[in-house]
Amino acid sequence: MSTDASGAAPKAKFEEAELGDITEKNLQQVKQIHQVVFPITYNPKFYQSLPKNPQLSKIAYFSDIAVGVVCCTLHPRPNDQPGSRLYIMTLGVLSAYRNMGIGKKLLQYVLDYAAEKSNIHEVYLHVWVKNEDALNWYLKQGFKNVETIQNYYKNIEEPHCHLLVKPVEHSAVAPSAASGKSKN
């Protein structure tokens, strides 16, 4: 990445990041991003499942460098409510590429995808209690902190998490989750 006259890296624009499908070819990059960004280790089955449903997981590129990832799955709604909810298993961006709109672009992809599906009623995720930056970021994106779950994670200090939820806004003409640049 080039620098400006002050030596600082230029700020990217939201549109400069490209989203691509997670495939067998870039799965190692996805794994490396997870190892750097997240405090827990994911098992091989997690990574093997990602290319099987490319609409629910994306990798973000900036200047052809893999810098972020979002991985989701669909779950039934609780208490026999009709429809589904979209669970964000992971959403992370390498620290050098944060505050450039890349995380927001990954999240917007997820929200647009959910809005296009009339049976998805909410998007939800868990945030580790020690990750105050992520908690504050999601709250700014319209998520609500509905519960703190004790002992959710295994093998990490302070294994508790916040449960964050955002209702899906369905509209007559939802933006296409497939729109914009895509690097497949």
C-alpha cells in the first residue's frame, strides 16, 4: 500500500474493497485472517463448510489483498416462530485495514442478503465481552445488546459474550446483495 506525503497510508473508500466468494482456493487466506483477528481457534469442519454456501460467506479484498471476512449461517427462529434468522459466525478485518469501511461493506452485504429473503427476520451474533470496540461498532450499526451469556466460549479468558440482534428491514425493492463489485 502506498503512503501519502506524511507517510500515512491513504484511507480507502467503501467502494474500493471488493467482496468475493470463499472457495477452496482462498480458504487458507480465510483461515489466516481468522487466526489473526479472533481469540478462538475454529476447527477444520468450520472452514470446510464455508465454500458450500457462497452466498452466506464472503472474503474482502483491498488492492487484491485478502483483508477481511464474514461467515454466516441460517438458523430457525426460537419458540417455533416462522422464518429464519441469519447468524454472523464471524466478521473481521485485519487491524491495518480497519476504519476504511471494509467491515461495514461486509456487514452491508449480510444485511442486504437478509433483506432480499422474506423469510429472514433478524440478524444476530455473539460478541466477546472483552471486545468493546466490536460491541460499540455493532451498536452504531443498529444492533441491540439483548443479553449477556455467561460461559459461552471455551478455552479463553472471560468466556462470556453479548448477544446482539438487529431486525431485518424488508422493503418492496431491497438492494441486491449481489450488486457492486464482486471478485469471484
